[in-house]
Amino acid sequence: MDSPKITLQRITRENELACIALRPREDQLSLVASNADSLVHALKEVTSIPHGIYADDLMVGFVLFDNEVYSDGYYWILRLMIDEKYQGRGYGRSAIKQIINKLKNRTDCRQIRVSHVPHNTVANRLYKQCGFRETGEFEDNGDIILSYSLGANEHGH
Ligand SMILES: CC(C)(COP(=O)(O)OP(=O)(O)OC[C@H]1O[C@@H](n2cnc3c(N)ncnc32)[C@H](O)[C@@H]1OP(=O)(O)O)[C@@H](O)C(=O)NCCC(=O)NCCS
């Protein structure tokens, strides 16, 4: 069977209930906010836009990332999750790669940034596989900050 096509689609009134129903595994609940929380958070963060991660027509995950520069040339990925039923199939990695592809042509994007709780080794490995590096910086709560750098010379051609 062909592998499904992974796309990012905006959360709207039509698909928000499907989004809220997605959950990571029980043991991952401390790693990411619930999608309901993230949708409320997104209303306050004017630069970020919530997207469903779709495998063909099925929503399998959620990602919240900046669609406009936040500050200092940084675009942040604020949330990422894949529902427990669909993990381990490459969907998370595909979503991150698509975000990189979307943002890398923005002339005001110097870095894509993300943070995760220190013991989230799966997220750490996933982001590094996609080209992110640890910055050596931490959030106030101790979360590790990683960045994907877009060199100035990568723009404009
Ligand atoms: C992190 C998360 C989004 C990854 O999504 P996913 O679709 O399951 O991941 P993928 O199938 O794309 O895997 C990509 C890489 O992640 C790692 N990985 C994924 N699941 C893993 C697991 N259960 N154990 C170890 N490594 C794992 C692997 O390195 C994998 O690469 P490989 O296939 O070459 O080994 C998902 O595990 C999740 O929702 N976790 C809970 C929420 C969370 O931690 N979010 C991140 C907050 S910053």
C-alpha cells in the first residue's frame, strides 16, 4: 500500500473537535499541553497558527508554529504532537520537514526555534535528525532550546 500523503492544514471550526480528541500516550502527557490548551494559547499568540497534521484525509497530529516572525528573526514551533495511535510512522518528522520548507524562504527567518523538557529524548532526536542543534540556551523553566539556522546567504536566490 502507498504511504499516506502528509500535509499540514489549518485548524478551523470544522476540524477543531477532531484536533481536541487527539492525545499522546499516557506517559507522554507531561511532555506537551493538551490540544485544547494549545488552541486557547494560540488565540493569545498572534504570530502562531495551529495546524492539523494529516495523513491523507485523517488528522493524526497537531502542530502550532509561527507564521510571522516572533522576534530577532526567530520563528518558533510551540507545540508538536502525534496521536498515540499514529506514532512511530515518520509523521512527526515529515511535519517538521514541511515546516522547515515553508519557513526557509522567508527573508525575515534567521532561525526556527523549539524547546522541549530536558528528558524528552524522542523529541531531541527527532529535531536533531531534521537539522536542529542545541543552542546551549534554556527557557526559564529549564526547557532546552534548539534551533535550525538559516544562514543569511541561503536567502535571495
Ligand atoms: C515527538 C513525537 C511528535 C514524534 O512523532 P512520531 O511521528 O511518533 O515520530 P516519527 O515516527 O516521525 O519518528 C522520528 C524519530 O523520532 C524518534 N522516535 C519516535 N518515536 C520514538 C520512540 N517511541 N522511541 C524512540 N525514538 C522514537 C526516532 O529517532 C525516529 O527516527 P527513526 O524512525 O529514524 O528511528 C511524538 O512522539 C509525540 O507526540 N510525543 C509526545 C509529545 C511530545 O513529546 N512532543 C514534542 C514536544 S517538543
